[in-house]
Amino acid sequence: MDYEVFRQFADSWGLAYLTAVFVIVVLFVFRPGSKKTYDELSKIPLKDDEHVK
């Protein structure tokens, strides 16, 4: 595999692969029922730590 062949492969299938990964991640984040989970996770930095004084 020389540089030109690898470049052609990355330009076509690499873009398709990364687009598919992006769509899957977006669908996973915005799936129905995930609002409660992400609301709880967003409040973690604001919780009081009982161990730290």
C-alpha cells in the first residue's frame, strides 16, 4: 500500500467511518430517557463532599 492508495482510502472510507461514529454518539446522547441521567451527572461538581473539611 503506497501513500496515494492509503490517502484515497482515508478520504472515502475514513470520512464515512467518522461520520457514522459521530451520528451514533449523537443518537446515544439524545436518546429518550437520558435526560434524568445527564441531569444527575451535571450536578456532581456541586455536591457537598462530607469527607473534605
